[in-house]
Amino acid sequence: MAGTAAPGRLSPAPGRVRFDIAGPADEPDLRRLLRQTPLGGGYRLTLEREPDALAADFGLAGAATYVIARDGDSGAAIGMCERVVRLAHVDGAVRRLPYLAALRVHPDARGRIAILRGGFAALRAVEQPDDAPFALTSITADNHAARRLLTAGIDGLPLYRPVGDFLTHALRPRRCRPRAAIAPACLDDLPALTAFLDRHNRRRQFAPHWRDGDLARLADAGLPPHRILLARVDGEIRGSIALWDQRAHRQTVMRGYPPVVAALRPALNRLAPLLRLPTLPPLGEPLAQAVAALHTAEADDAELALDLVAAALTEAARLRFSVVILGLAADHPWCAPLKRRYGGLTYRTSLYLAHWPEAREAVAALGPALPAPELGFL
């Protein structure tokens, strides 16, 4: 991973908790923590990184660091957090934007706030001068405990400023009939697509900055060129969507349903085609999902955007995916027509900028453009 901090001890504290930059020897414990600590909320999901947590950034990060917390006496792993720095558009300029993810504390660990304080201090130690002075992060909307704790302004924790809600639409693959002319890309299309995406992403907040060669590198990470679908007019790209299969590096595993959903799951699955819902998998089974990445339409054309979704759902059905997930800002004008036409489930998360007090002015000065992080990176 480019720019990854070297493994090593950050804060020795025998008898209490120590914080290390994770290296290969820590990797099995990272994966174990991810398996054992579901996201809070009614739908209990684990976001896992099998077979190698340290190789799950697809090779595109400018820096990637895991901090692991261990009990000072037993050495047992009790907490973790990931900090990934990627190039993104922030107020129209390309910045090194950190993203905080995989913040987990083992449910049996004591001193939760002390672990969080130490973990955030360790992350602060790896910041670079050219990084943005804030980090994008997200909290699931129904994880009320995490939201209360992290946004309470507790001394020693960063401030969390909300920057908008983000909806993950879980759509059922099926045969649809797009009206636009949409066809798979080839390797030679990638330079033009890179330019097209970056021109549109410049208008959005926190959208990725794609460089020449980035899309080609994803071919070994579940996104070959032919899984990218392009809409063209007179040979020019006017829209795109991709089916990114990340299961070789990242998995979403269902660990628990709300009681009513658990009881009704067999009936819901039988009715799923009529209800336009994805199939609900058994507990412990990874979702056979594709991420609808690179979803962009010229001039924010809603009809073209919906046609691209139709093409993606049709291809996903052919490839036997059970669900396609597509992420949009909750205020995005495509959300309502997408829901009307394709149904599905929606999963709400809240986006925040985590920052230390000295970055208050920089955060307050940011413009109001819709947040548009790439779901495949979250």
C-alpha cells in the first residue's frame, strides 16, 4: 500500500492499553475484530476484509494505516481503526482527503472512551502536513449509541460535524429495458472515461479524483473494463455505471436481523420479486452484492441515470448477483425517482467531518455542494 505507515508501537502502557500501527503480524487480529463487531442498528452487518485486511484498499490509497489497540497485560486485540487517504475533490480542488473507517471496539472491552481517546491520538500521530485538516467518516443512522458517543464533544475525541446523509439503495437485479444506448466499455475507453468522471466529480464534495491508470488498476480488484457500462451519443461518453464485485477483498455479512424481519424472512424472500426487494441471506453468509460504482450522467440527466441503473440491474441478473448497492446523497434529486422505478431497500448513514478544534474554521468554510463519496471506497 502506497504511503502506509510502518508497523510499530505508538504508546507503550503495560497493564493498560497499548496502540500499535498494525503490520502483517497483526493482520489476523484485524480480521477477527471485523468479524466479531457488527455495525450497530437493527440490521447487524459485519464489513469484513478477507483474506487480507491490509490489502483491501485496492492499491489506490495515497496512505493507509490501521491502528490496533491491545490489552497491555494479555496482548489481546480490543479495538481498531483504519485511516485511508485518497485524492478527492474538496470545494473544487484536489486534496488528500483522509477517511476514517472500521472504528471497532470489542464488546467485552472495558474503558471504551479511554480506548477511543488513545486510538484517535494514535491516528493523529500519522497525519501528514498536506492532508486535509479533517477526515470524512460515517455512522449508520440507527447506530444511536455510536452517534451519541462520538458527537458528544468528549474531551480528547475529535469534533464531529455533520455534512449530510447518504443513502445506500439495495436493489434487486432483474431484466429491465433501458431506452438509451448502453454498452460495455473496453480498455481503450478508460482514459476518456477518467476525464469524463473527473470533470463531473469536480462539482461534488468529497468525490474521488480519478487519475490516468486508476481504473485499469481495478481490473484485478473485481472491476474489469467490461463490467463498466457506458452511454454514448455520437461516440462521446454521456454516462457511466459499473458493477464492482469486491468480494475477493471485502465482504458484507449479515449477522442479525430485526426480530420481525427475522421471523418473516422466508415469506419475504418468496415475495421479494413482487415487492421489488433483494433476497435476504441466511445469517453468516456474505451478500452476493455488486457495488454500482462510477454512476454519472451528463448534466445530471435523471432519465439517463435511471437507464444506466436499468442496464446495471440487467447485467447483475445475468451474472447472478443477489443485490446491487448504489450510494447517493440523501438530498440528491435522483433518489426519489430511483425508489419509484426500482423499489428496493434503503440504508441511511450520516456523513461527518472529524476534526480537531484548530480546524474549525477550515470546516466551516466548506461550500454546500452535495457530498458524493464513492460507495465502493466506504
